[in-house]
Amino acid sequence: MEKFDVHTGRAVPLRASNVDTDQIIPAVYLKRVSRNGFEDGLFAEWRKSDPDFVLNRPEYEGASVLVAGPDFGTGSSREHAVWALQNYGFKTVLSSRFADIFRGNSLKGGLLTVLLPQEVIDRIWDAVEADPATEVTVDLVNREVRAPGVQESFELDDYTRWRLLEGLDDIALTLRHTDEIGAFETTREPWKPVTL
Amino acid sequence: MARTMAEKVWEEHVVRRADGEPDLLYIDLHLVHEVTSPQAFEGLRLAGRSVRRPDLTIATEDHNVPTADLLAPIADPVSRKQVETLRKNCSDFGVRLHPMGDIDQGVVHVVGPQLGLTQPGMTVVCGDSHTSTHGAFGALAFGIGTSQVEHVLATQTLPMQPFRTMAVTVNGTLQPGVSAKDIILAVIAKIGTGGGQGYVIEYRGEAIEALSMEARMTVCNMSIEAGARAGMIAPDQTTFDYVQGRPHAPRGAEFDAAVEHWKSLRTDEGAEFDAEVVLDADELSPFVTWGTNPGQGVPLDAEVPDPASYEDPSARAAAEKALKYMDLRAGTPMREVRVDTVFLGSCTNGRIEDLRTAAEIIRGRRVADGVRMLVVPGSMRVKEQANEEGLGQVFLDAGAEWREAGCSMCLGMNPDQLKPGERSASTSNRNFEGRQGRGGRTHLVSPQVAAATAVRGTLSSPADLDAQ
């Protein structure tokens, strides 16, 4: 996993609530067996059917910070939603509320999802819409978001922050505790089912 | 200290607890399907890792498979490759697979309980958000992403952030024609699609206790639509009777020992929940959605709401956007909404009781002209049983299509899709834009409403048929 410490980039204001993972990437794009190339599916329907959709506007081309409305990422557990955002070029998503599974997936995969009060999101939206060249900085080291007129700290648990800063793979971390897993397995009740 | 059921099950599975780290939880059962697993198996290969416990893992093909003409090769080459990849992965890593054509193939959340693999007090995960279904047994069941699928394959554990607990109490008795689906749609409309975020919900109260096992699965299934991490129902005699005798259920003295333990999992008297919600089942009526998220629902007797009636500007904007997408006008009675497709199936409502309920309503009647009804059993076992009971013939006689098992039109990944502008009454779980096919419009309903709607062509309850 790529390390995340401080990222500065231009931002896309996505003024919509309840953006579900079927909008982030429709199911027909989930058939691939690879982990990349999902950028064509990102918001595919909105990009196709609405010329004014924010990602279709030239002034936001190359932006790497997505500033979304509340309840972003509801619905399906598809991690493809995270991959599509990353493949498209987003490094971080800001919102006042994320769906749990999407949030978990994003932090596993190195896409930093940042929780901010809606009032701060509103101010960032206004700033970015007034000047699309506005840069937003997401600083994981100091747990802080900065933009013109905005300096706001955010919460992220120490463990996840450390893992992202170091770019560490969760599986490798857990495999350090194989002995404990083995010991636990000896205590499982005999009636629990096995598939083989 | 008095504890909730969710806390007890969690505690029983903690492999490792350390300051500043999430708890490492042991996973009792890992369900796998073709869509969210290929990159996980590839990750194992790249790292030279194996599946730690293939004997706690089971796979089936459901999301992507066609539900017609099982013997023909899958026409879409990309879909075919995904299914073939699952077969190769299961073969390479020693995972049991129920492929298309197998009698135990079907929607993963129908297959697990049916085989008796889902039991009270277990931790169950799957790369699918509707894994919450298994909570109906008093299991702690989470939907996970592909990175976590890989993590469970490699370690049989997951590091998990702590959760909060919510009690949803449903008092009273359901009226005839009102079902578990209406309970959960009403819960979601009440607390919203984000209302359950961070919570494990425990459904309780006499209306929940009165539900069959399959109806309980319908309730827990849609916990995720309220944003919850999981949903659970305390195991009781209904649960034990359902599990007993299934292929993977414990037998004899082991079953008795298991039941003793399962009884101890119930939430202790005096245990505190972080949040509580109360509903009265007597007041519930058939529920339908009008919008593009599952929280946008109203009783069938009501009208399409006016966005101006929402005080919250974000909810108002969402309602306006939804009505535009759904091509609905505020004030239109829901009963006047005409559909061209009815979908009966999915992990929410594709089990035998759902098919029985719908068949009873549709028996001796015809699907309305201009309406296509798709009946997709949740598993091949469900299909077999339905055929033995003559239900398949009832659907065929009514002019419905009687398909093979799979997720089908629930998510529009296989060829079963709505065309742009088409409108469905669907027993599935999501009414998102384009969920059932690009440009398609979805109204979420119960099997009862689906069957009555198929006959009348407009959103209807069984009582509307009797009135005719």
C-alpha cells in the first residue's frame, strides 16, 4: 500500500447526499478480476448522461480531492468503489458522514477518508466553486485539513493513522500473531460447523 | 456487568486485544462469491500465502450468473471469466464450491442458512453487504470488502473497530398482509439510511419473536440499508428448530450442548443499548419506496411526498432529485403508480416462504397485460422445493417467468436488467439509481405487494385484489 502523509491538490465539489456505491461504480463494471482499470466505471452513469456533472467540467480536470455530501458510500460492500476513485486519481475524500463498509475499505486501501463537520464541507465547496484552482491540503501527520479560510483538525484513530503513514499491509501485521490465532483455534467449541 | 448479545458474541471471538489496536476477531464462517473474491485470491498468490482454514470457507456463484439456460456457456465473456476465475481459485486453494447447476448453488445468504452452516453465536463474513442476513440466527455477521476477504482467507481473523449497540423494538402484532419486509422498510424510513451507522442493531419485541426464521432473515438482511454494521435477533426455539437436522447442524448430545450455549447469548436483563428505537407492529401497513434510497418509503396507502415538506435542505434536494429520476409527481397516490416489471427474489425475499406467500396470492390469477414478472428462487434447493409444492407451476400458469437461482435483477449485473425508463416493483433491497439496470426505476416492496402488483399492474396490496 502506498504511504499517505500530506497531500495537496485541487478539489471536486460533489454536492449530493447519499451517493451510494452503485453510483460510484455501477455493477456492470465489477466483472473484472484485476485490481485496476476501474476509472472508466467511476460515476459512469452521471458522467455519461449529464454534461454538467462536476467531473465533466474541464475546470476540475486533474483534481485529486473529492469533497462529497453526507452519507457517501452507502450500499454495497464493493471495494471496487475505492479502486475506481483511486484509479481515477483521487487520493482522499472529505465528507461529513461515510457509510461504514466504504470507510473501512478506503482506509484499508490507502484512500484517506476524512470526516469533517458539514459546515466545513460547505465552506470548502464554496471556496472551490468560487475558484476551481483552489488547493486543499489533507495533512495526516497533523490530522488537519487546510484550504483558504479553512484550518480544521479531524479525527482518525492512532492505529489506522500509523498504518496509513507507514503504508503497512494489515495481513502482514496480523500474521505476526499466528501463534495467538492457533491457540484460539484450540478452544473452539466442537459443535461449530466445518465446510469440508 | 449486564451485556448485550452483540457484545457477548464479540467477546467470545477476541483472539487478541492490545492497547491502541483494534480487537482481532476470529471468523467462524467465510462465504465467498465470484465478484468480490478474485483480487483477494490474486493477493494471496502474489504474497505466496495460502487459505488458512478452507474448512471454514465455502463459495458459490450468484451475483453474475445467468438465470436462464443453465447449460449454455455464459454469453458475456467478462462474466464468464469471473466465474471461471472463482472455479480455478477454489480448486487451487482447496475451497468447497457450489457452481451453477449444483443443487446447493444459489444466493450466498440463502445457501449458508439452508446448509445449516449459519448458527447462533458465530461470526460470519462475506464480501457482500447483505451478510447481515445471518444475524437472524444471533450470529454476528458483517459485509466486508475485498481487502478484508483476503485478510480472512489468509488469517481467519479480522481486526475490527469497536461498535455501538442499538435496540429496535417492534411491539404488537402484524396485521394480515403486512410482513417482515414492511417492518424493515418502516425502520429504515424512520431512522434513515445513515441512522444505523456504527451500530449493531438488535431487533426485539413480540412482533420480532413471532416471525419465522426466514422472515427474521428478511429483517436482518436490510440492516445495511439503515447503515448498520450488522443486525441480530436473539436465538430462541424458532431458531433451534430451524437449525436442527440441517446438513451441518450439530447432532445428538452436541446439539443439546450447543442449544444450552446459544440460550446464554441473549441480551442480559438490564443491559444498556447506546440507542433505542420503538415501533408498533399494529400500526404498520404494506410499505413501498418512492425514491432512490431505501429510506425514501411510505405506506402504500400514502402519496408521493412533496419535497417542500422536508425541513432539512439536503433531504429536500435529495427528494427533488429522486422524484425527477423516478419520474413521479408529488401528491400522486402510490397505488396509481404503474409498473412494467415485477421481480420476486433476492437474498431479501427469495426463500421458500416468500415464494409460497406470493404463489398463494397469484394462484388462479394472471399477470397483468404489459407486465413482466420474474420469479427467481434464492437457491436451487428453494427451486426444487417450490416445484415439489407446485409453486413453480402456479407462477408459470399466471404468465410469470420461473428462473434458475441467482442474484439476478436485484443488482442488474447479469442479463436480467431493467431497460432505461422501465419501472419495477421489486422484493429486493436497493432502489438506487440504475441499480436494476441503467435508467431503471425501482420500488421496493414485500412479496405480497409484488404478487398483487403483478396482477393489477399498479402498486397494490393483496386486499386490493379481494376488493376487485
